[in-house]
Amino acid sequence: MMAYRSIFNKRVLVTGGGGSIGSELCRQIIDFTPRQLLILDIYENGVYDLYNEIADKNPEVQIKILIASVVDRKIMENIFARYRPEVIFHAAAHKHVPIMEENPIEAVKNNVFGTLNTAGLASRFGAEKFVMISSDKAVNPTNIMGASKRICEMIIQGFNKYAHTEFAAVRFGNVLGSSGSVIPLFKKQIAAGGPVTVTDKEVTRYFMTIKEAVQLVLQAGAFAGGGEIFVLDMGKPVKIYDLACDLIKLSGLEPNKDILIKITGLRPGEKLYEELLMSEEGLKKTRHEKIFIGKPIHFDYNSFMAGLYQLKKIIDKNDEEKLFAKVAELVPTYQRQIRHIERIIPLQHLSVVRHKAKR
């Protein structure tokens, strides 16, 4: 297996190692016997539990727990200088869409500049490979989390042009059982007697198990030659309403009789459906039937980096409106949405709504 050859006897760093995807990456990476596994996270609880789970699994692998934020460049620089990771899986990110809509500065600071710091240090300290975990929400984003992930993809593609490190991103949809996944929420709501809350009867999402998603991430990382955005085949999208009905039935109950399904309305930044590919991108097959490569979208690297510098100054001034404007400038496919009269309305249609409201 190519993933084995790319990890065996290497110093491997996983950022966000205590999270749902990061921890599963660590579980699978240690099976490939890296020389050293560096598990980095800002919170100690998740990595403490993970260490206790995997410490005896492969005793010849040295495991280091590193408590740090990827945004703190000085600490990250010290980590890279001391441990010299050869392979980096960058999973550290804020991912919860509605919460990030309420905290856009923190979303961009952590996702964009955490990625910029980590990727820059990977290049500077001569890492062989850098694989970033991206999201289907980066495609034609309607929320700040997705837009920040699209900027991260652009950072990766830009760095790859000028660095010896092979940079790549892997884009996929929702993973079952992850933090924020609807299934654990639905199970809790069913156990409490309902209601089960669904944002819209037509909302659909792609789903994959965490284990399968991480297997494909590791395989895509092994395929990476630099600059790719790998797109995972997530199968057919699932209606969340149908998923709620199925879980209620599996509990021996009847939907909307024993357990009410309540439609709550789309949350800030949320789409009815997610996409895995932008219209400009074409798919190219790889040797794996579930892994594809999106055609790179060309952009002016110098202008992009100048824009990131301006974005950092906006964050330092804590100016949210300028932040949204600059993100829209950097990501032309970003269409910001706002909540208005209990509906999510694209910003460009707001003037029409206001005009009708005056009548």
C-alpha cells in the first residue's frame, strides 16, 4: 500500500490531532509504524484520551503530545525546529458553520492563518509532504467557514509552486460520528422523546464513515505529487429528513407519531445541498476508484498573498464587515448569506427584500 511507504519510519505531525478526523488519522497512521507521531492540539482532553488508547498499540513508535495553537507562529516554529516533521496532516480547523458565522474573525484567524503558519513552516524546515483536510463547503461557499477553507486550498496550491515540499488538499463532505454530526444529535433527541430537529425537508448532505474517509485521505496523501486538490467520491447525497425518519424507525418508533420531526429553517450560512466540485474544475481519475483530482484553478499568487496581508491587518483591527468584503475579494465564488425574516437570503438579493418590506 502506497500510504504505508509514505509514512513508514517518518516523523509525522497531525495538527488538530484530538479532533474527530485528527484522532482517526493518528489511529491509522500508527499502524504504518512511523518513526515518530507528533499529535498537536490546542486542547489536552482529546489527545489525553487518544494517547491512552494508542500508546501500547505500536510500542516502537515514539508518540509526542504537543499542546499548541497553529495560530501561534512562535510556538509552531519551535515545534518544527525541534522535531523536524517530514509528513504533516493538517486537520486543525474550526468547522462548525453556524458558530463560525457568529465568530467570523476567529474562523479566518484559525483556519486561514493557522494553515499559512503551518504550511510556511513545513516549507521552511524541508518537510516532504503536507496534506490539508479541506471540505465540500469550500465549493461555492455561502458561509465564512467554507470561504476560509477555500482560501486554505489556495494557500496550499500557491505554496506548492515555490516550495520543495509537496502540498495537497483533500476535500470531502460530512463524516458519520464526527463532532457536530447530525446522527449523535438525532439519537439524543430520540432518546429524550423528541422532537428531532431538521433545518429543511429538502436539505441533503454527503456522508462517509470517519474510518473510510481517513483511509482515503492517507491514500490521497500517498498519491500527492504537489498542488492537487483531491476530491473523494462520497456516493449519493442523503436527505437529512429521510435520515431522521430512518433513525426513528430503527428505534422502534414512528416518525411524526411517536417522535415529532420539527423543521427549524436553514441556519446562518447553510446550504440546501453541498457540492464537491466547482464548475471551473474538471475531475481526473487516480489509481483509486474513490479518489479524484480537481483541475487547479489559476490565480495570481502575488496578488493573493498581498490580499492575505491585508486580511491579517483587518483581523488585527477586529473589523468584521471589512473581513467579509476582503474574503469575498479573495474568493470570487463566495456568496455571503444573512438571516432575514427567518430565511437565509443571499446578500445580493437583500435590496429586493428591503424594497418589498417597505410596501
